[in-house]
Amino acid sequence: MSIDLVIEILTEAFYLVLLILAPILGAGLIVGVIISIFQAATSIQEQTMTFVPKIVITAIAVIVALPFITDKMIAFTHKIFNLISTVL
């Protein structure tokens, strides 16, 4: 196994992680900003007001993105398994 192959696999793995996590983190970020603006406008500083909606939206985003995540992970796993036979 060459260094170039290892770098290629790690690069693709990091890219895949970013691709999978971007929609989930983006949804949480958008909800957090909206709630922060609401809190600044109303002077309500309740901590659970930010925590609970972020958890709910993150869970919904994971459920919605689950088919996309599984497709990407299965494709990456197949590629790794095919590389095993090539390397050996």
C-alpha cells in the first residue's frame, strides 16, 4: 500500500464526513441563529429555549438525511472492500 493510496482514502473519508455532517450542522446553525435573534429582540435569556429546538431539529435532519447518508457510506464501504482485493 503506497502513501498516495492512503492519502487518497483519507481525503475521501474526510470529504465524506463533511458532506454527511454539513446538512445536519447547517440545520442546527440556522435554528440557533433564529432563536438567538428572537432572544435578543425579546430579552429572554432562557437556556432551554435554545437547547431543545436545536436537538429536535438535529434529530429531524438526521432522519431526513438518513437515506443520503446510508447511500454514501455504503458506496464508500464498497470502494474500500474493492481496494482490499487490489492491494493484496
